[in-house]
Amino acid sequence: MSTHLEVLDIVAQMKAAERAFVLATVVRTVSVTAAKAGAKAIIAADGTIVAGWIGGGCARGAVLKAAREALADGEPRMVSVQPENLLAELGVRAGESRDGIRFASNMCPSKGTMDIFVEPVLPHPSLVILGASPVALSLAAQARTLGYHVTLAAPSADLTAQPDADAVIEGYQLGALNEAKRFVVVSTQGKGDEVALRAAIATKADYHAFVGSRRKMASLRAKLIAEGTDAAAIDCVKAPAGFDLGAITPEEIAMSILAEITQERRRGQRAANQIASQIASKE
């Protein structure tokens, strides 16, 4: 098996296993370089190169640094490794960024230039829904079609239908969850509001929301604070959940919540698209 095919095969395996990694691809070389355009490498979350090769120490440090940052914020990067004299001609220093490109110095004798696209590949985003309300069930079903890994937590006695979810948890004790960008929605709507909200606040996520009125949330907030819950943690919960679209039905409310989650999930994608356009213009 060629190195290229081996890399692609391992990429497929890691995606199937919901493992986070970075795919680094050499998109351009100038003068003498160890790796040529098209060379690829897989970088695991711990910084080790799992497979492939993109050159030696001349590019390795800059690419690994970019890989760590990409895994942290989910955004791709372009790294341009160039000799000092070419950086000076461009008016940039090693470590600086311009137009979405991070510049690094090539200290190797070859003095070549390499442009490497660093692309994070992250597990499916995780949507955790607490509750068995009609909105909760509709939210789970709609989120699955958009590629979310859905976990629904609720007492089995509250479930009127089998939820369309990747995982179903009895009650509101969430335990271990997928390590991915996570969104948490409480949609109990009168059944276990307090215990579900407490579990949601204790769960690390990029987005917390509560399906209910501002008045109801204010009442729950006062009660939880009186019981010792941190006010700042409660205030991070968006209530009511979703955009104000004038939604009435459970399906419409679920759609408004997913729209809000999508906005949060895609934050920063414009910059990523600009980088991708720059790459395409060089090919």
C-alpha cells in the first residue's frame, strides 16, 4: 500500500472511531524541499504523527504548533515555511500571520519554501438533550439529520416514543459523554426541570439552553442559587432556547433551537472559507 493510500485509510478509521486529529497537506513547494506537493500526514490530538510525512524538522515544529491550535478552535490554518531572506522581503517575521497564513522560518540548508494546509478533523458535534418533551424528541430527530451525535437523557417513564438518538440515558445523570464540541439543551417542560437544569449546568459545553419562558427560568435561577448553585453558571444558560422565529409547534421550536446552535457551531467559518479559497487559487 502506498503512503498516500495508507494515510487515507487511517483517516477513514479515525473518523469512524470519532477521534480528533489533524490532516496536514503540503500544497506548494518552491526550490529544494524534503517533501513535495501532495504529501500528507496525520497528527493525533497528543501531537504525534500517526502516519505520513511532510518533511523533517524544517517544517515539523511550525506544523505541530498549528495542529494544536487547530484542534483547539476547530479552524484550519495555512503555514508557510520560508527562509529568513524571503520572509524579510515579504515584511513579516517568523510567527506572524497575514491574510490567514502563518509564517515560519526554514533554518535548514535547503532554504526551500513549503506551504502546508493544516485541517482539523473533529468528532461529530455532540448534542445532549435533557427531557422527553415533544420539543426534545423533535430536536433529537432533526439534529441527527444534520450530523450531530445525539444523547437524550430522561426517565424512561416520561418517554412516550422511542427517541431518534445515538444514546439514551435513564434519568439525568449524564456520566461520560463524547469528547467533542458539545451543546446542551434542557427540554423537560415541567417534568424534572430543576434536576435537569442542575445536570446541564454541571456539564461542560459550548452552549447551554433551557426550553421555557424567562419567568420560569428566573424562578428556577432563584431556587438554584438559594441551594448553593453558582449564579454565573446559571446565567450562561440561554432562556428561552432558540431564535425568536415566532415558532409554535414542537417541530418549529426545535428548528429555532438548531438554528441558534448552528450559528454557534459555525462561528469563525468565514475565515476558514477564505483560507480554503487561497489554497484553491494556488493549485
